[in-house]
Amino acid sequence: MRIYCSLAAGLLAGLCACSPRTAPGYLATDTPYRPPASSEARPAGLEPVFIDHLGRHGSRYFTSPKDLEKMAATLEYARSAGALNRRGKTLEASVREFLKISAFGQVTPLAAEQQRGIALRMYRRAPGLFRYPGGRKVLASATYKKRAQDTRDAFLAELASLSGADPGTDFETTVSTGCQPLRFFDCDADYRAYKKARSWLMTPYYLSLASRTREVSRAVLGGFLSKGFLDGLDSGKQVPEGTFSSSAEMAGALYKIYAMEQELPERRFGFRKYFDRAQLAWFEYLDDYNAFYGKGPGYPGSGITFAMGRQLLRDFLDTTERAAEDPAGSPAAVLRFAHAETVLPMAALMRLNGASEQAGAYPFEGRRWKSAEVAPMSANIQWILFSRKDGGDRELEILLNERPVLIDAPLPHDGYFYDWPAVRGFYEGLLGRLQAQAAPPDR
């Protein structure tokens, strides 16, 4: 199964031949969560035993006020220079209002709504796992970021309401304060060096994208700024402190502001009107390009962007194996709440179909990998372990954003269901190879 669709006929005007099929909204990883339309039928004779879950936090505000403050300052400077038209003055007022209502780094009200839905569908998928009083515990961890903890708590509140669990005794919550296992991207030395080098932004292909981005950016900003102001912005001659230093930087920030507005229950500002569809598609493509090489599958033969998640994959394997050996002695579920920087590498590391295929720097085919479909707000990966009533091997189903997904490996499967020992063996072999590659050479 592919989690992306083929490129629609007729590319959007002005985009290059490698242009993406764009998800509704053109929002990349800022896409609000879209639940599945329906659940897959389960083969007869299977009963859920255990669930391993990794989730991204829900819809959030900006993590910092930087983009909004720079946008407000640049528009104010343009207005004082007589370079801002009526649309620009409306934009300036909207940006300042957005600044006032933003709770930076925190989730918006949409996050709780998203988590309630995910918890409800998990409960309906496996109601026998969550029977209280007297049921098996649920372990739930989150990173030290408040948005991850608030997301976890919203999920657990809904699960408790549905199951009758006592959160104080039936749920065990923890906060992961360090890098492992949920923020591995903070401390992995190889990845930090790779991220600092940003080699995917130095390719000839990306340089051609940068040229096109300047054209698109000037077209966006030309809707409310004078040409003279844009020329000064791109020449570097007018850069007051706290303002943008190029049209590409400013238009890119406006795109992020538009995206953040979609995380609110009510779209009150209308930032969408400052872009046409082709312009939004372009900025989403750039976001996907950056996410693919910076956090996702990356270059052929390289595992830097996802090998750092091997400790978390080990945790998935160990908790699932314990449940396979002793269901009654294991938790009903292990829930983890983290970030896009956690989910994107893990989807690639787990070799999930549609989320793990690598690509060279030219061309990056956005239609074959969409960050909106791998790691939207409230993204999740679930391993659901089943027992067979006939006493056969345990079965495993993997869901990406609650949709069944296959593993990109020659493993036998019945629909989307795999024999657990075969999956365990495949991932153990993968971890062994990654460990060998990471080991220092003998001296």
C-alpha cells in the first residue's frame, strides 16, 4: 500500500516538472490530523493483546514569536517608508492580533480534539485491552515539552472516560527528560553534524530551487509591498534590526504564519488570501524537501537521519516481545508522545511503505513522499499485537496515522498482518546492521 497518491494530471502553473501532488491545505508537517475514513477488517480468530504507540503532539501555536515579530516589524518599517498598500496594512494588523492570542510552544484547542478521536478509535479497535476496574496498566510517557505532555494528558483523559479507568491507579505517566528514547535527535553526534552541514541545501538542484523561490516570494510579497521596497530587501541595503533580510525569508515566514492559522479552531485572519494555489504548493514542496533530507528517509545508502532512532525501535521490540510472551504480566499499552522529529525518522527506520523510500538530491519527487501524510500534527505509529485463537504465532499489524501499512521488506503477510516472529527477526537484523555500521573501527 502506498500512503501517497499519484501526481494528478496537469501540474500547477509555474512549478517544475518534479512538482508534488499537494495535500489539501498545502501545509506540510503543519497539516492538522485527518482521521481515517474507515477501519480495515480484521481476519477472523485474532484478538488484540498489546499496543505500542508513538505519537506526535497535537496542533500547536508557533514555538516562538520570532516569525510573527519579524513580520510585524518589517511591515511597520514598510508602512513608515510608504511602501505598504491597503492589503499590507490589513496583514500587519492581523499579524499583531495573532501575536496577542498565541500561546507560544503550547497546543491549540484542536490538539485535544485530535487526541480524543485517536483514543476513541484505539479503544474501539481493542476494547478488551481496556477493561476496568482490574485491567492491565497503561504506561504513557512524553518529552519534557509541555505540548507533548498536554497531548498525552488529553489522550489519557479520553481513554479513561471510555474505559472507566482510574487515571491515578490504572495509568502510569512519566516525562522523558533527556535525549533518549524520544528526543534522540538532540544528542546523536552524527546527526547533529549532518544537520549543521545542511548538505541537502548545497546541491546544484537546491540552488535552482532557491532561484525559483526568490521569484515566487517576490510575487507573493508584491501583492502588498512596493517593488522598490522588495528590491531594497533583496539587495541587503535595508535591513533594520529585527526585520527580514530577503524576500524569500519574508515570504517563507508568511507561509508558516498561514500554516499556523490552520491549527486554530477558527480561521479568523485569512492569511490564505495572500497566496495563490501554485505559490502555496511551492512553499510546501520546499518544506517537504527540507524534511525529507533533514529528518526523513534521506539519501540512498545513508542512515544518518534515522539510525539515531534505534534505541526507540529497540524499546518497541522489547515491550512487544514481553507482551507476546506474557500478556497478563505486561501493560495493555505503552504510549509515547513526542515530535515530528521523532516520528519522521522512526517511520523511515521501521521501513514503513511510503514513508521510507530514499532519494537522491535531484530530483526530489514530492509526489512520492509527503510529510503531511507521514507526520501531520498528532501523527502516530501503532503496533498492534494479536493472539490467534487457534494457538498459532502472534500477529502484528502496523498503523501509520491509523491506516494499515506494509513494511518495505520481503516478509510474508496476510493482508496487513504479519507473523510477529518474522517482524521481530527482521528488525533485530536491521538493528544489528546499524550497530555494526556505528561501531568504531578496530585499531
